[in-house]
Amino acid sequence: MGQSHTRIRPRGPLRPVRALIAGVMAAGLLSAVGPATWAADRPPAAEREHVAAAPAPPRAEAAAVAAPGDDWLHTKGNKIVDANGDEVWLTGTNWFGFNAGERVFHGLWSGNITDITKSMADRGINIVRVPISTQLLLEWKNGQATVPSGVNAYANPEIAGKTSLEVFDHWLALCKRYGIKVMLDVHSAEADNSGHVYPVWWKGAITSEQFYTAWEWVTARYKNDDTLVAMDVKNEPHGTANTSPRAKWDGSTDQDNFKHVCETAGKRMLAINPHLLVLCEGIEIYPKAGVSWTSTTPTDYHSMWWGGNLRGVRDHPVDLGAQNDQLVYSPHDYGPLVHLQPWFTGTWDRTTLERDVWDPNWLYLHKENKAPLLIGEWGGFLDGGPNQKWMTALRDLIVEHRIHQTFWCLNPNSGDTGGLLLGDWKSWDEEKYALLKPALWQHGGKFVSLDHEVPLGGAASTTGISLRGVYGDGGGDPGDPDTTAPTAPTALTGTAKTSSSVTLSWTASADNVRVTGYDVYRGATKVNAAPVTATTYTDTGLTASTAYSYTVRARDAAGNVSAPSAALSVTTEGAGVPSGGVKVRYKNNDASATDNAIRPSLQIVNSGTSALSLSTVSARYYFTRDGASPVSAWCDYAAVGCAQVKLRVVPLTTPVTGADAYLEVTFAAGSLAAGSTSGDIQLRMAKSDWSNFNEADDYSRSAATAYADAPAIPAYTGTALAWGAPPA
């Protein structure tokens, strides 16, 4: 995943660099989800002691009982198991920053390191992938760790004045306390927010040998701490047919052969700690049959996402010798909002993705029981359209096959994916988390730790359970007959409605094995023909101005069905409500109503039956300025491109209840097909003196953190009101 200010596209039909916030200003920053304009509107910025466990005993045989504190893992076929041979499921996220110029987790300029870590554990994150740079590892090795400027001492008194290495050690101790395991990922050679763009593991003063040396040093430092259980050799090696340098995959010992690099780094790490999981990603291209790596013709190669092409494993598998049971392959996969790959054009669905993309590039390794897979990066914006369709399809594949995964990402400042956290680095994006939640390991309604002793969330956790709690003291058999029904879905809400349809969403159920789908009931009638695999459903063919009652039940693979959710009553819109072929959906990206920014996210939806020219559309977000200071507006991210979005703040001649101005949103160009959406448009307003707003009574504001229809944000086509109503 990328850390550049601007969106950079690789050559060929490949993904662009996922643009991330590139640095932290000494005065702080306004965190934004998407390519952002820096603004010094936060308070001045100011930052787990390393706990070495007893030396790990040699791995026990499958029948043996894991000793207390022995949480090392190894592989068996396409599964990852503990020392007892019991299957585990690694389900987590990424938290970047140590790889970047700040040399520390992003977000510590405002968020608290303990609170963020505890919230991950409480919500089911049992492993965190931490991107880092070879340069920083070498600085640590050479005693050159510095105190990072990207830590707010007021928000993080427990790490104030600590060096980046001391912050990392402190955080490892927090993870041990809360039952989280950790994976390191060399994201780039240099400590650079855009360092991942470079295609290989050596660059400038960083040689291949220094890359190996850095891995050896960090392995030796933490070899007795089973909190750090996995190492991802190198993030997203890539390069196309006609670029140099580029990563290849073959049977040679060439410097640019990533298969050889995985073997070399893996063996050198395992010689120090034989219990580590070694993750090997894919590359970008692989020659078609009969083609050699000397070809510079792009069509001679199979192309894939950076790090996602593992076709070469069939011909040239990674060989770690006697310790090949520590090897995990780790592809990355993204959706059309990151880049419109060829497989996202025309008609596509999970079937075509699995058949044409995932199977030939990496899923065959799982299906043929060759090795485990851990999808190291996947995620993105919930656009209510193609990107969400891809994300749901991959989530369902992950759940169905129990594929290990670390979601990209925790950080809200990931430019073209967003994060699980919102811009305050405290609140969670509940809609995105609801999509991820079924892919987090749960047992008996609780999230499962990879620690035998510590429940996920810590000793006093009410939401987590330890491995010993799942399998008992001597291991267990997860294959016993399943008679446990899933928990009932919760938080059933209506997220959109028209005069003839209602869109519902709910929080995912938990199950001791896995939830396979949901049934939606209108009154006593089930309205879905096949189980709903997502946590949203649109019921159509309804009557205007009519109240309907809905419930949802979950089902699992064994056929057990949950109790119904709490009933929800929704009344359809009246036939006379303006529709005009357009509507506006809204969610709030800022949990605080009294800080110095207003952060609405909008979606423009073409609810008509023909194409809609965006240049004819305007939307108005009504608010109070709360003072005389001028208000400016910015587009932080837009799926249609911020260059296409035009903003102006318009004062009202006569203030009304809840508004003395509105933010007008128009478009320079563009078109929406019938039924489609603009995707995310993430906006931000602030005063010239950075003083606080009081949004509590603003006409257009709501507290919703998931998209919902917003009639309080009227839209016009030309001069005609097409949606909603302005304040009276």
C-alpha cells in the first residue's frame, strides 16, 4: 500500500499507488480520508515495553499440549496450526507509519496508542501487519533510533520522549496484554512515504545484503517473544515487461528473482528463530507458456496486482528446506476504485473473479492444499457500487475458505481505500467494520485470540476468548457436529428508501463456525430467494406511503438458523416526494460536533432510468458558521476525482433555523448511468481562524456513520428541486 501525496499509476493495466498522507507537520494535521490538503488545525503535535519471554522450547508434536506462552505457529497443508496441531485463523488489519518518513505509527499525532490497540482487540483483530522500512531496521540495529516528531505527548503520555524503537517495544507489550499477535512487513527499502513505489528490495545505499541483515537483526532481537509471530519478506515486488529493475520469479539465483529472495531471507531468519511464519508475496507479471523473462512485450505476460501474481509457484515453489512448514504465501488484491483492471469491465461477479483472476493467480494454492494463504492487503471504500461488490465477493471467499487475512487498513489516511478508523483516530467506520466482521475469527459469539492464555481484548475481556478457551488444555476437534445457531443480527436499520423500495443494513451475526447468509422477512414473508451473503438488502415493489415491518435471521453451514433480529418499521416515501432522477446520500466523517472542522461525505445517486449529466447537478449542505470568520471548503477525496468537484460556501441572506449558509457542491463534468452512484465525495470545511463549530443544530448534519438517504441535503438539476427540501 502506498504513502504518497498524489495518486501515481504504474505503467500498464495495474493498480495505482494507493495514495496515503505523506507526513506529519510539527503543528499537527487535519486527518483526512483520501488524497488530502494539509492543514494545521489540530493542537500542536507531541508519542509496551519490550517483554522478552522465556526462550521458546522446540516445537512439540501435534499430540502434545502447548506450554503456557508457547504461541508459535506452523503450517499443515493449506492450514496454519498451533503447537498442538489445532487450526487457527489469522484475521487482522494493517497499521502503517513505521515505513514512512515519520518512522512511527500514523495517527499518534491525535490518537492514543493504548486506546487504539485495545479497540482493535475488542473488535476482533487478532493480528496486526506492521509495515516498516529496511532503513529504519538498520538505524535501530546501529543504535540510531530517534524520537519521532509524529507523536502527540499530550495524547500519548505513556510514550512521550521515547525513540521509535522504544515506541515499537511499548506497543508489542500492549499487544501481549491484549492478546494480539504481530507481523512485520518490509514495505520499502527507504523510510519514505512513497518508498513502496520502487519495485524491488534494494535501492540506493540499501543493498540486498543489508536487506537480509536487517531481517536477521530484527529476528534475533525478538526471537524469544511469541507476540511477533510472522515476517512478510517484502511488500508488493513488481515491475513490468519493459521496466528495470523489476521483480521476476524463476529457478535462478539472480538478484531480481523474488522466489530466491524469499528462500534466502526465510532460511536466514529461520536459522535464528525456527518458529516464525515466513510470508512470501507474489509479483506483478509472469511469462505465458513458451515465453522467457527476456521478452519486453507486455502481452507475453500474465498481469496482476502488485504482489498478487503467484502463478510462478506452480513451476518454482519456494523451498525453505526442512522448515517449509513455516511458509505462507501472501497475495494482495484490490477493487476497481484502486484501478479499473480489465476483469472489472463488462459483466463480472464473484464467479468470474474466482475463475479468471483469483484461481489462476493464487487461490489454486489453497484449493490444491499446497500451502496456506494470507491475503496481506485488501480493502477499500464502500461506494454502494462496484468496489463494494468486489469487497463483498472477496470477503465471502475469505469466510467460505477460512483464508487468513489482514485488511488494508486501520489508518483513515489511506488515500484510495480509507480505513477502519475515522478521521479522529478514535471512532470506527461502522459500515466498513460490519462488512469485515464476518471475516474475523469468532467462536461462541466471541473473538478468538491467537494466544493460548490471553483472551482477545485482555484478561478482563467480555468480547474475546483465548485459544485455550476454544480448544481446552489438550487441544480439541473443531469438526464435532455443529448444533449452535448464529447470534441474531443486530442494529437493523433502513439506509435508503423510495416510494417503492427500502434498503436495509444490519450488523453481522457471529457463529462458532461461520455465518453463510441471511434471510430477510417482511412481516412473516421471506423476501429473498437465495440467502443474502452481504449485510444489506433492498426490498422492491412496495407501495408508496406504506409502513412495512422487517426482521433478519442468520444461518450457518450446518443449517442452524438464528433468532430474528429486533423488528424494524419503515414507511416508504410518498409518491409526491421529489425524485427528479437524483438523490443524495450522506454519512458523517467526524464524531465530534464541536471541533474545528465539518466533514460530510456525500454520494450523488442517479435514481432515474437514463444517464444523468453531473454538470447539471448541484447539492446543498446547510450549516451554521457559528461566528463571523470566513469558511473555506476542500475536497479531500472523490471517486470521480476532486478536480471534477466544485465547492463554494454561500451565506444565506436571511438565516433560518439550523442554517445561515450552505456548501454548494457542483461538478465540472461527468455522467452517471441509471442506477449508479458517484461513489464517495469526502468534503471538509474550516474557518480561517480555525475556531470551533457547533454542528449540533445544523440542518443537514446527522450522526450517521453509514450512508443513508439525506433529504436534508437538497439536490437540483438545473434550477429545479429534484431531491429533498431546503430549510424553511
